[in-house]
Amino acid sequence: MTDEVQHGMDDMEEKSFPLKALPVPIQEFIRNLYEFKGFPKAYTAASVLYATSVAIGNSIVLYHPRIFDHIHCNITVAIVGERGTNKSAPIRSIIKPLYDMDHLNVTEFNNELKKHKSKITSGEKEEEPIAKRIIVSNITTESLMQKLNENKRGLGLAVDELISWLNSFDMYRKGKSGNDESLFLNLYNCSTITVDRKTQKEIISIKNPFLSIIGSIQPQVLYKAVSGNRIENGFFDRILYAINDSDKVIEWETNEMEDKYSQIYNEMWTHYIKQLYNMSVEIINKDSEQVITLTTEALQTLNRWRDTFEKDNKYSASNDEIALFSKIQIQALRLIIIINALKNVCGSIKNILLADKDTVLSAICIATWFYENGKKVLVNIVDTSQIFDKHKKFIEALPNKFRTKEAYTFGENQGISHRTVDSILSKLKGTVFTCEASGHYEKNGKYRKDEP
């Protein structure tokens, strides 16, 4: 981590969300919800990022002709916590303005549909109206694709329990293997999706399908849900994990002054979200998108962050951690769009299409916090004890200090392939082994053996 990033992450010492990376009015809003309603700051902040992402939709992208293609701001957020840790309330509170606007859209659609049916009955020909949607919840994958096709601006998916969404993949295919998971992997990149609908003999092609997702989940449920193949295929790396580590449970106290302040903050937040949504609708209606560019200093800051990580973690990070960071770099670019939009509606900046060094540092701080949380989840998914027990004889045979070639030899003597040896060394790096240089390993603590 660069010194400038570390300087901007004062809150990280308490392992809490780096609130200082957000505009001051948003910081105060989040603290207000914590003090007066007991909402964990990490959960509220993650929900704010999600809601802002949904409000922006496909209207703004980040682009650099030589370094990265059109980056959209869609994100998938997992609010991680045990039962009774107030996971769902912050989500519901923060996305309420989106639901309220969506309710108006649905009401308008139903009225238009009634008029349409009346005209059809009287013999008139007219195209059926299309429902403008902002956010959905209980919906099948097929219906979701239809809604994305009808809403070029994009959608938000909010589920109370994230595991219900994960378990819903292919559940309507009557036992047949489907491709819902691969579909969502493609949605992460807003890649064009083509859906063949057998029932209506219709082919749907969705360009830039934008979908941001949020839901809550318990730690142990999460570890099982994203393990195995979902690590190997990159599904795990595409999720931002919001873990509440530092907030203490506070006593709820209410009085008229506190209620007044809460109302003011809620009205402020609603105004911000409506402003971003209305802007996005106006842009999409013109069949265009607005492009954010980075200042030279901002781009240099991004490059230093990436280069510093690669230098500091070249030998110490596991393959899974390196894969996670590769996606976190993309998440940081998406966060730049979100933070720049928040700064604009809060009055901190005038030009929403120019991101400076300060915005990039804020995005990096938040992305780094999510990366550290992802590493915590990885530690629990990769069960060191199971791997150790399975290959205990091989691990114990290794000297305290060894090179990869030596490990291969020990593995061959026990019928273990080079690929399996590489996997063992990678997954146990940081726990059983330390890698101080390329191909040079040393056993840690209790795993060391007495040597003459």
C-alpha cells in the first residue's frame, strides 16, 4: 500500500469502513443512522455505494483509450454478519428512495396498461407499454433478462438473504443443468447477452446489461456458498464483502431533536438519489452515455497503487489473493464513478465527468477495505486444517527451509503431482509457509520441525 493511500485510511486502524473517503454530508448521514438507529456504519456505507450505483446505471462510464475500456459502475455487495447484527435494516433504509421512485413508475405503467387494453378492446392498434423499473427483488432469471432488455438504463437487484439468490440459479430448469451462474459472471462485465426464449421463440440481445446486486448473508453460510468452483471460476472475486468489525451496539435514544435531524438527513439522501436518477434517465433517453476521464495525477496514483501491491505481495500473497486483487482493481475504477457522482451531488465538485487524484485515493481506500474483507473470507473458505490433514505426511517431510524443486521431489516420493504440490504451497502460504522470494519457502511456527 502506498504512503498516500495509507495516509487516507485513518479509520483502517480500527478495521472499520474508511468514512473519510466519502463526501462530508454522506459521512454525517451514515454517522446519524449509526447514532440514532444503531445501523452499523460499514453496512450503511456499502448500501450507499450500491444505491448510488443503481441510480447512475449505464449513464456514466470510465474510459481510457490505452489502459481500460468502458468501465460501468455496477457492483455486487454482500452484507456479512451473524444473526441479529442489523444487516437488513441499513439496506432497506438506504434503498427506500429507489423503491419509492419505482413505485411511481409501476403505478404509471399500470395506468398506461389499462388504457392500452381499453384501446385494444375497441379495435385500435397500439404498442403495449413498457414498465420502467429501477430495482427488483423476487424475480426469476428469465424475467430479469426481460426487464434488463426493457430498461437500458440498468437495474438493481436487492434480496433480503443473498443465499436465496445464490440457491436460485437454475432452480426452474426441472433438474437440468443450466447456465444462470455463467450468465451472472458475464453481467459483471456488462457484456452483451443473448437469450433464446423457447416459450415465445424470441431471441433477446441485451447490450451493456447493467445489474447491481445487494443482499445480506451469515458468515458460515457465505463460506459454503462461495467455496469450491465459485473460487475457481472467479465468482467469489466479483463480490464486495462488507464486514462490520468495529461498531459497538449502542443504546437507542430518541427525542424530537434527533428525529428532526434524522428527517433532514433522509430528505437530503432522497434528494441526492433522485438527482442522480433523473440525470441518468435524461442521458439514456438521448441514447448516449457520459464518459469520465482521469487527470494525469489521478492516473499516476492508480498506477502506483497497483505497482506497490505487486511489489509488496509478489511472494507473500496466495494465488487466490492475487486473483482477488485483480478484480479489486476493476472495482476501484467502478468506485471512482460512484464517488465522483456523490461528490458532485454533494457540491464538492462541479464536473462529474472529471475524476481527480482525491477521488481516486478515496476509491482506492474503499477498494482496499473491501480487499482486506475478501481476504478474511478466503481464510475461512480455504480450510487450512483440512489441507494439512490430507497432506500431513508430505508437509512434515519438508525441511524448514526449501525450494519449490525440492518440494516436487518430496511430492514425487509420495506420489503427489507437481500441480498438487503447487496447489498445497499456494493455499497454505501465509499460514503453514512463508514465501520470502520466488520459489523459496520457510515453515511457520508450530509447523517447523527440529533439525540438527
